[in-house]
Amino acid sequence: MIKEYLVILIISLLVDMFWHIFIAPKLFRTQIGHLMAKKAKMYAAILFYLVNAGAILVFVINPSIEKQDFIYAIRNGGFLGFSMYATYNFTNLALLKDWPLKLTLLDLSWGTFSTATTSLIVFRIFQNL
């Protein structure tokens, strides 16, 4: 189980690199730059990825491997990603005065896509082991 957890952690970081390198910096700066800290708190990002990998393992990968069902991995990975990102984005939308709906919709879409993609890749890696 530790091997699967570490693979999920690595794959999710690799998938998310695209977002964090090419899209998020400009998007977040233009949408919520006035709310952003000068320097990111890396411990918070690390905690997210550690929790995220555990959730993907328990709620998506283990059941999809047991069922041998890649559709389960994609569907439930997407739903898990949507749920996690919805918690963050809808809370911000509800509580923060200037939180933009555009950012909410884009971030929800990314969270859904990235978690579904990570889940499918990891499922394929461990499917026949």
C-alpha cells in the first residue's frame, strides 16, 4: 500500500505541474492577486498533496483495482477531485468578498480533470500487478 501511495503522490504532482507552471500563476494573479501572499506556504501545499494521495488511494484506486474497472477509476477519481476542489472553491465563493466565479469554475474543472487523470494513470500502472 505504501508503494501505491507514493506512486499516486508522484503522478498527481506530475499532472498538477502543468497547471501550476502554465495556467495558475497568471490566472490566480489576475483573478485574486490582491488576496495572494508574496510567498506561498509550501507546508500547506505539501499537506494537500499528502491528504490528496491518501484519498485517491482509499476511495478510488483500491476499489477500482478490486473491481478491475478503469471506468470506476476515472469516474470516481473525477468525482473525488470535484468534491475536494468544490470544498475549497465554494467556501471561498461563499465567504470571500472578491472571490471570482470564473476562478471557481476553472479550478473545479482542473481538480476534476487532474484527479480523474491521476486515477486512470495509477490504475493502469497497478492494474496487472
